[in-house]
Amino acid sequence: MRQYRIYGLGLGGRFVSVLEMERDTDDQALAEARNLMPQGEFELWEHGRFVARVKTKGPPEAGAAGLAPGG
């Protein structure tokens, strides 16, 4: 299991909340993060590795190799 953090973003892109979870893959973590934060914008990190930024509008920005936007 990998440890992930979900950082909720507020106005100006500032971190306003943080949630922690453990999942086996980036895809599982991203799906759970979307369930936990259905509205707003957030970043998903696994330790010091950026996984994705999800916005309320438009596709997520991928940070990890092999993680396609939307995915």
C-alpha cells in the first residue's frame, strides 16, 4: 500500500485542507480522492511525488508518467 495525501485548494491555489489515505495504485487513489472531494480543486501526492491536480472544470493535470489526463 502506498500513502497518499489529498490537498484541497482554495482561492488563489492555497492549500485549505489535507486528507490522508492508503491505496495500491495511483488510479485507485485518484478515484477515491474524487469521491472524497467531489467539488472544488485538489492535488494528489504520494510522498513527494505529484500525481495529479483535479479542477472542477476540465481534465486533471497529470504529474506522474503514464497517468493520462482524465484517468
